[in-house]
Amino acid sequence: MKYLVMLLLVLSFGVQAALSPRTYNQLQDFQKTIDSNQEQDSLIELRGEVDAFLKDYKDNDLALGLALQIRAQINDKLEQPDQALLDIERAYKLKNLDDGTRRQLSISLAYLYFGVERFDDSIQVALGYLAGTDQPSPTLLALLANAYFAKEDYKSGTPYIERACELSEKPNAAWLSNALGGNYRIGRLDRALLFANLLVLNFPENQRYWEQRSGLYQAAEQFSDAASSGYLSLLQRHLVEDTDFYNLAVLLANEGVPFRGARILADQLESGVIKKSKKAYKLLAQSWLQAKEIERAKSVLAILFEQYDDAQSGITLLSYLVDDEEWKNASVLGDAITKLESISNVEMARTFLLVGIARFKLGEIKEAKIAFSQASKSKLYSQQANSWLGFLAAQSS
């Protein structure tokens, strides 16, 4: 990884005028050789030529400064960042440099300091550069922000990354993401959402940006927007993980449209996009119940009981069968529930109570009494069960 993001050496007309044609052309040849050559041996040989140039022009600050920039680029390509830094530091200290060359050195030095994790030095140099110009470089602003972020100083860095985004000629995904992250870190969720929307707008093909936006809406407790964002993500086919669909179904249910959430879950389960699991069916049953689609809910509850031995789902289904006066089905299901090993005493008592009602309605009085007697052992259901037992005793007397 290269530590120096070096701007190509650009010799202005002012620099050209200050140098002899021979010196200017030699520097240009050095730069062209760097740009067109990546071979290590060739770069080492070129560095030797630059070293000779430096000795010849040791009394010419401008030529020396430009040559040191060239050598820094060579050292950077040779993956010697410490040597590149020494070159730029030496050039930066030269006194007789034109403003353009010094600004170029400032940018290079800020990048080099950042690359070797000297973040305070990078910040100092970058701020010094920005103080002397009314046309800040978006790239340098982004670097300054990242130097602050590396120090976990998000409050200081965030305005600079925002400014970089504003000045950028075209949307930069990395900068927009950093602006989102910086604002999120300092608790400015409204600003974070602004950049999340810009990411989705400019890079709609990236699934992660849709997920981030939906998550931010939830963090900001803007659940309606979160649900809308999640649904748009579905339409863009950016929902991939099972949890993405679960989250969307919950958001839709909370926003008063549980039917839509249930329909999404059902479709994805049927198509195999969502893995068939107890959790998926639990959420689907809950969504259908919230949507008051009882028959559809009953089908899912049956799956939960039959395939996953889920006592709670079986008891919920049993209560609906009793409400619907499906006495035979209720009786059969109730007997199956009582045979489960993983069932609590309270769940068992409720099951016996419902089975007792079904048995009574089927005219199976003896079996009904047995069921109510079992239910009466629970403090929670004893009063109801005893009432039924009293009623049956009165009926038989």
C-alpha cells in the first residue's frame, strides 16, 4: 500500500520562468520517467540520477525543492514512506520557494504525515495550507477530516468532510459515507440522514447504503420513513438476509400495515429466499394475526406446532378452534399438546381447560371432567376450571 498520494509534479509558467530551460527540461524528464515506469531497478537507477541533480543544484532552492518532490515520489513507489517523508520535510523547510510549489509541498506533506499516522502533524500542515487559500482542495479537506477521525475527534473533522462533499465535482461515495458516519458519531442524526439519502440517490445499486438509511431512520425514531425506506429496498432487491425481511415486516406492522409485511414474509418463504425456520413462521403468524387474517394465521400456527413442537403456537391455535366451535379438531389438537415434553405447567393447565370445553361440547362429559380437574391444579386457571366442574356437577344432579 502506498502511503503517499502524490499529485503529479506540475511546473507552472512562473516556475518555468525561474529555471533555466536545461533545468526545467531535466525535471520534466524525471517526472515523465516516473509516470511511465514501475520497475524497481529502473526507479532505483532514476533515484541515483535525481541524487546527482540534487548535488548539482544544492544552492538553488526552487530546483532543489522540485527535485526532492520527485525523489519522494520514487521512494513512495519503492514503498519507502519514511524516506519519502524526509524528502518532503527537507523541501518544505527551503526558504526561497514560490507560493505554488510551497502549497504543493504542503499537500504532499499532509498526506505523508497521515500515511505514517502522524495525525497531529497532518492536521497542522493541512490547516496551514487551508488558511492561505480561498479555493480549498476537496481532497485535502477530506484528508483533514480523516486525520481528525483517526483521533476520534468527529466534532472537528465532520465540517471538513461535509465541505469536501460540497466542493466535489461529482458524488464521492467514500466522502459521503464519512460525512454520514461523522454526523452519526456526534449525534446529528438529521445530518446523517441527509448524507444517507445522498448515498442512496447517487449509488442506488449499493445495498449497504439502503440498509444504513433504514437503520438511521429507526435510530431517529422515524419509523414511518424507516418502513418506506425498507420497502423501497425490497423493490430494489437489496434485501438479502432473513433479518432484513424480519425487520421490514415488524416496521410495516408497527406502521399499521401488517398485511403487507405478512404478504412479504409469506412470498419470500414460499420462494425460498427466507429460510424456513421457527422464527420466520412465528413472525409470519404474528403478522397475520395483527392483520386479522385468522385463517391464514391458523395455517401457520399449525406448521409451528406440527414441525417445531411449539406449545405456545399450538395453544393459540387451540383457542381459535374453540372460538370457531371446531370441537373435534380442538379435542384432537389438545390431546396432542398435552403429550409435548417441552410445555410449562401453566400452558398445560390452559390446554386442559380448552380441551375440557371441547369435550363438553362433544358430549364427552367424563373426559371433560378429567380435563377440568387437571386444569384446576393451576392457580391461574383453577377458578375457571372449578366453575366448569361445578356446572357439570349441577347438570348431572
